[in-house]
Amino acid sequence: MPYRSFALFALCFPLLSIADPLPVEQAAPGIYVHHGVHKDIDAGYGGDICNIGFIVGDKGVAIIDSGGSPKIGAQLREAVRKVTHLPILYVINTHVHPDHIFGNAAFKDDHPAFVGHEKLAAAMAQRKEAYLRHQDEWVGADAAGSEMTPPTLAVKSTQTVDLGGRTLLLTAYPAAHTHADLSVLDSATKTLWTGDLLFVERTPSIDGDIKGWLKVIEQLHNTPATLAIPGHGPVPADWHAALDNEHRYLATLLDDVRAAIKQGRTMEQTMDTAAHSEQGKWTLFDIVNRRNVNFVFPVLEWE
């Protein structure tokens, strides 16, 4: 269209302008990661607190988590387009939490397969009303266009998808961080995307089953990966050691809450003491650890 007409079009429809690409780093050949900041999900958190990214094959691209708002998703899509114009074939959600899924809407016009754990659709449906109700508070104007996009490809145990020159092994887990956790292992680079089954620096948050999570950590240790990308925090030089750190925190929390229950302490009292040997080793500890006690205490009372 003529320049003058294009300028008028841009002024009238500013929301259609191209989003600025998210900064990404290439963690391994064809593996691109954007690191979110360490903030709690709360008013004004902004939608950019977890690790998201993409994998590029010879035939196309897989998105691994899409961020906490359509805007973050659009910025991730622009980051993809700076690297390649191959089609986006898959958008893979590692679990249900809003910081990982609300960017899905930015990829709808690419017509990818949306991929998740077999229990992800039910988890999305259960939380849809609450999550959408809070989106304006969480991300402000960037909430525009927020919607739940359930998986069109559900993983029951394991499944592979082909990007051309590399296959991705998708593994669904029993209840751990959540009730619908999924990991992604890239065959070409042996890079494991753990989702929030692995936290680095940030206090692990529990929304599933603490005992199940400890078992899943043991399972993850046996994954034939040389590199792991956590759901939060930097890519660790030694991902097995990072798993051990997470295991230590969760095991300490479990033992301390059990001991408090045996001693007849209340949940409120336990919030002030459980896992406090871990304080100073994790960011957001005071907020997240208290929330974890609140989550696991009522469950462990019935052991």
C-alpha cells in the first residue's frame, strides 16, 4: 500500500504493530531460551517470570511454554522469527500455571498442535475462571486477548514429535509440581526442558504432591540428558546437582512438617519454622515456603 496509507493504517491500528522480540540465548544448537525474572505471581507481576523458549528443527519449530500474557507470547513469536521463518508446528505447555500458558493465544494463527499432559485440559478447565479473573490484576493492559488454549495433542505417558533432524521425547508424570507436568527431551542435543519440575535459585512451589515430586526427581536423574533448562532460574552447569538442591529443600520441608504435626503444632506455627534451614539458599523464600506449608500441612495431617 502507498506509504501515506500505510502510516494512517498504523496510526489507526497500533495494536497490530509488531511486538519487540524477547531476548533469548542459544543454550545449545537450535535451543533458544528466554529467562523470566524472579517475581511472585501477584498484582502487576507482568507475565514474564518463567523460562520459555523454542527448538528449531529442519522442518519447523516447537515452542516450549509461551509466557504469562498474549503480549509475552507475541514477543516470543518475534524472537522465533528473528531466528527462522520455518513454521511453528507445536506449542508445548509443561503444566497449567498462568505464567507458562497465557502466551498461547499469540500462536493461534500459526495453527500449531497445542501439546500437554493428558490431564492438562481438565486442569485448565478447572482454573479457567479464576485465572482469567485475575489476569487484569496480574498483567494489566497486557491481559487483552487472554484465553485458555487446551491441548489438541495430549500425552498420556511418552510420545515423540518430529521437527526434522531432531525428535522430541515428551514425558508425562504423575502428580509432582502439579498434577499435569510434562518434560521435553531433545534428541539432537540431549537437552531436557523440565518445566517447573526443576527450580534453580527460586524456591520450588508445590501445587501437586510433594511426595510424588520427590519420586519424579529420582526419575529425572535417570534421564539421558547433558543439559537441563529449568522452569525458573539460570541453566545450571550441573543439572544433577541442581536437582539434588531441590530434593534437599522438598525433603526438609516434608520432614519438618511431619515433625510439627507429630508435636501437635498448628499450621500457622509450622509456617514460621518448617524448612527454615533452607532460608538464604532460595529467592522468594519467605513468600513461597509459607505457601508450601499451607499446601502440604493439611495433606500430611491425614497420613
